Amino acid sequence: MAGPGSKASLEFVDGETILEVYEGSTAEQQAAGQPTDQLTASSEVQPKPTTTPSLSLEQGLEREVSASSSSPQSPLLPPIPPENETTQPEFNIITAFLGVPHIVEDFLSYLDVDSLLRAQQVCKHWRWVIASLPVWKHHVQYRARNDSLWRNLFERRGWSKYLSGDVKDYKFYRDLCSCVCKDINSLENNWRKGNYSERRVRFDSYIKCLRCDEKKIVAGFEDGSIKIYDRKTLAVMTVLRRKPHSPVQCVDFNDVVVISGSEDRCVRVWDITGSSIPQKVLKVERHERAIRALKLAGNTLVTGSEDGKVLIWEVKFKCPTAAYVKKTKKHGYAVYTVDVNESYIVSGSGDSTIKVWDAFTYGMLHKFAGHNSVVSCLQLRGHHLVSGSLDKTLRVWNVES
């Protein structure tokens, strides 16, 4: 560190920057004729005679930042003033990064909501930097597209329109982000404390399976019937299949079709678009025994059966609807549960094992053996797999390990 009498200057000579620091150059040393030590940023580069006056360190950096604002290669952020201020804040080391805003934005993108809120309260310069970048908007967009809780909340509240279109002020997305976090915390507290509302609907037959989304509930019954209910009123919207028929063991649906699997070994597909009365458009029998599980993801349908096989189908939704078996995999024992995402297909069996298949090559990647009884249910979330069994245990697996 420079001692008393130290002097620092930043000179710009023919496009080169020379930083000179003089130490110990006090009046007493000069009067005594003692030599003065000189340190330069580079011993090879010597200052050239110039008429440009020397600048202080802060003045030189301010000139660098000011020059970069007019350079198209490294544009500066727009000078958005902080709250309660009308002018751009004075130079600070934080603003030295404004010539490379993508670096600042990448850094801030790793912060969660609470950390971003705290960062804005550090000082006026931090608040100005965060306000100048679309950090809050990008954070909201990322969470709404990759977090199921955020996505469902945005759909229910009608906030999806804010994920694209006109750019709002950063305060809008900051407040929106805080509002979403409060709603999610309230929802989690309600589940933990048992604060929920209950509505009941009684049926004449056992419910064997069901699926739901924000608008409807699809249920399959022991008597072979399949009914669609309104999610809000719980009123019957339509009946796809009336009793008596073979018991329905599994159902799934999207915006176009409802697909069911039953004990008569058949996969049935209903078109729920167009007319008010859905039409059965396909009935396919490929399994040798009762179908116990199915899962629809995009155009891929996975079914599991008591015959110990996992069938991977391709479903074409264009009229006429068609389904083709792309691959048959043998689990070995009765398959009671399946799931699929963009990378993996998983199946749980009566032999207490779980098998993981590659969704592209269909080769088996893992065989998990940890349960002591039938694997009755499982669910994929990214690279984590949660399974439940009749051995009264729940296990979490990492399919990438």
C-alpha cells in the first residue's frame, strides 16, 4: 500500500494506459536529496511525451466507462436512476462492470428471490444496477417455465401473459415475484397445517384410477365406466364408457384424447375435441394379460401389463387417430406402474424391482432393487425417481447415478 505522500495517476498515451505509482516521495526526502522509488505497471512500456494531462484513478476509469458507452462492441446499460433519485449515481466500483452487462446479469441470475431483494438494499449503486438489468423478468420467466408450482399458479391466476410481450418496469416483476413466493408459502403452510377445504362426491362403484388437470377430472371405475367431471363444480361433464364392462385399471389424457387400459387387455382412445359427445376412435389389443398402468407424454404412450411387458407406443393425433407399438421391453414380472419424461422410461414390478430405460434408444440403464414387495407407484421428476411399495416404504432414487 502506498505510504504518506504517495501519488497515483492514470495516463493515456497513444491508446495505451500507463499506471504510475510513486511511493515515499515526501518533501523531507527531496530536501535531503534522497532517491525516490518509482514503480510502474509495466517496466517495458515507457511513457511517451504527450500533451494529455494526467488523470486521477477515478477520472481515468470514468473516462474508460464513458468511452465504452459510445462503442457498439460493449454497450452500457441505460442509466435508470434508483428509487427516490433522478440522476445517475456517482461512480462506484460496481458500475465499472457496466461495460459487460451480460456478466453482471449472469452473476445475478444465480440469486434467489430473497437474495435479490437483499442485494437491492445494499446501497443505491446496487439498486441502480439491478434495476437497469432485466434480472427480475428473466427470473420470473425461468421459474414459470421450469417449476411446476410456479407454472400452475401462473395458469390459475392468468399471469402467463406477463411472460412475453411488452417489457414491464423492473418493479412490476419484482412485486410479481414476491407475490408468487407468498402464495406458494401460504399453500405449503396450508398443507402442513391441514388447512384445506373438502368436497365429496359419492359413486356407485369403486374408483380404480383417475387423472386431473385445471379443468377436468377423468376417473375409471370397477364397473368399467369412465367419466369426466368438471374440476370446479364436480358435476359430470360426460360419460365415455358405460357399465357393465371390464374394470378400468388406468387412464391418462391430454387436450385431444383420453386413453384407458383395462382388464380385457385393450387400450382404448377417445377423441374429446369437436363434438360435445366424445367418440371412441381406437381400440387396440397388444398385451396378453390385463393392463395395469399407462402414461401419456407428448406422442409417446407407455403401458405396463400383468404379462410382464412394457410397450412403448407412438400415438398420432391427426384424424384418423392411430397408435403403433415402437418397442416391447420385458420386465419379467407383472408391471404395476410406469412413468416417462423426455429422457427416461421407468417401470415398477411385482418382483419389487424398478427398471429405468433410455427414452431414445430404449436400452435398459438401471435396475433398482431396494423394496421388499410389489412396487405399486412411482413418479419421475427430472433425474429423481420416487417410488412407493407394499412394503410400506417410500424411496428416492437418482436415475443418473
